[in-house]
Amino acid sequence: MVLSTPGQRHIARRGAQVDSRTVTQRLSFGPLRSSADLEALANHESLAFNTPRDSCLSWLRATRDDVRVARAGSEVVGGLVRYDMGQFFGGRSVRNIGIAGVAISPTARGRGAAKSLMAATLNELHDAGVAVSTLYPTTFTLYGHAGYAVAGHRYRYRLPLAKLGRITATGELCRLDPGADTEQLSRLYRRLAMNRPGWLDRNEHIWERVHKHPAGRDVHGYTIPGQDGLDGYVVYTLGEVARYPYGLEIRDVQAANREAARRILALFSDCRTLARHATWYGGLDDSLLLEAPEVGTEISVAETWMLRIVDIVAAFTERGYPRGPSARLEVDVTDDVVSPNQGRWIVEIEHGAADVRRASGEAGPDVLQMDIRALASLYTGHLSARRLAELGSVQGSAVALDRAERIFAGPPPAMPDYF
């Protein structure tokens, strides 16, 4: 793909005509072609994210099939990594491509290279039928121009262990065997995550982040057996090596019931003479917080994530919806990056599933008008239809707003995992 970069108010799709007066640099986009490409991108990643070059090389080698680069002629001037996974909405897994490591060479910055790279990537994903894409932004501006919107948060919990006192709990605690217990961990996680909007349907890369520390530090884990598989587990590392007191840095923790949550808190309690805090990530309904016996747990937004609707049909049909009376929504969407999303759509929901088709004829009286960014915030439940209307991001009748409120009702979205 070749695109012009700066000075345009929208980004051309493949094969579109480009005004030559705006062209200062011609870029092409595609997968890695050689080890030289990989090494060049590793240099850009290292400089952009202040990460050792060897670590960048190792990461790109492990993900090379999912790397996309931008070239000026034969020179790699930037790139990114795609993670193919799922994300839960309405109790169903929606195909989600996570975007990470967007990096541009200093010689190509300020010329629209990152914007064009994102546009090329998103159009490729649309052609593949991908529903949504998520990322953790370093800037809202770039990704907002690409059609992403703030769609949820990653919440951090910090529990002072001295406040726990002595906790007793029933239930067996077993040392985690990452090889033998992998399937049971995955089964429990997925069962709990599927009803939490925004949580990832993890792929191999995300699970590897749970079990392996990037700096090679020891990772510890314990499981809580139940009658049918596991009732809970916790995976953690200790704080900075050779420092005392240290912190318990929780890489993943799940509890299927109150007893399992209390057993995990008892483990934390047993560490209170050696460790000062336990830190973990979760949603606003976190079970450990609900079982903590005293106040004092600090809750903060660690990161904010953004989502983009890549393919409207796939996004609406793959997710689930509240079961109840049938509903019909007409939306008129603008999308200046992925043009097939533009236009009016009819969404008909019955028995928790949606059917989506293009609208024909004149618009009805209860059509909702919005751009692709507002649709993303509505889709995840991060912002309600009425709140978006108050912000001027959605226009429509009271009837249409009420319908959208019911369709996308649910708990606040969260994403405990980081990528």
C-alpha cells in the first residue's frame, strides 16, 4: 500500500487517488521482509519507548508474523505489533486486534507517518472482518484521528497488608504448576471474565505475560482447588530484589467465590511482616476488595484504553446484549478512515443477538447520528447515549437515545491486562 502522508484532512484507502501537491513522502506498508527490517524497527522501538534494543529484538522476533512496518522506499521508518485475541462484551467474545509498539523514526515524525500506518493497518483489519481494535495510547490525538475513543480503564488496587491483621480461611492452597495447571487457570479465568465487559479473551501472549516476568524475576503462584476445577488462583512477584520490606506485585488473581477470595487475602495476611503492600489490577467489582476486612485500599486508574470499531457488522453481531424485549436501532455513522463503515445501519436485536444490515430509503425519525469514535464509547458502555448526547457527540430523538441506553446497558468496562 502507498499513501501520501501530511496535509490531508482524511487518509486515502488502497487504490485511491492522492493529490500530488500534498505529497512530501511516499510510504508503503506491509509485513517484515527481512532480518534487516526487524533490526531497523527494533532501533525505532528502543528509542521511542526507552527500552533496551535487545529486549525489542526479542519481542519483535517472537511476534514477527504480526508486525507491520512503514517504509519510505526501502527504508523501514516505523511499525507496530498486532495481537489477535478476543474481548468480552455482553457475555460473548468479540474478535479484537490489540495494537502495541507504534513507533516512528525521528526522521519521519511530524509527516503523518504514524497516522498513515494506523489507517493502512485498520483497513487491512477491516478487509479481514475484524470486529474491534484496542490499544493503550501514548497520545489521545493520534489515535483519536484514527477513529479510536476512550472506552474504559485499567484499575489498580493497592492494599496495605498491615490493615489485614490475621485472617483465617478454609480451603487448600496448592503451589501452582504452570505446565499442569494451565488449562484449569484458563478455564476459570474465561468463566469469570466473560461477564465482565472489556476483559480480554486472552491469547498465548497475554498468558505469557502472566507467567513470565520481563526482567526474568521469579514468579510465584498458588491455586485453590474446588469441587469442579479451581475456585481461585494468584500469580505474583516480589518487589525489588534484595529490598525489605517489599511489595507483592500481583500478576493475575481470580476468585470464583467469597471463600476463595478470603483464602487469597489470608495468603497476603501471612506475608504482612515481610511485605508492605499488595498491588493488583481488576474491575470496579473486584472480589478481593469486597472481602477486605478494613478500609484503606487505594483504588486508582492505572491506564486508560481506547477502542475502535473496525467492522460495524462484525462488531454488532459478535457481541451479546441484554435478554429481553426485541429492540431496533438505526444509526448513521461517519468514518473518515475506514470508509465502508460510513452510512446508515439497522441493528435488530432479539434473544441477546443482533442482526445488522445497511439501511435503505429515507432515514426514520429515530435515527442516531454519530461518528465512529462516539460509537466506540457507546459500544463498550463507557459512556451512555444520553451522556454522549449531552457532550454533543450523538444526535437523535429521545426515543432513539432510550433504545441505545437499554441496548448497551451494563457494568462499567475495564481491562485488567496490559499489552
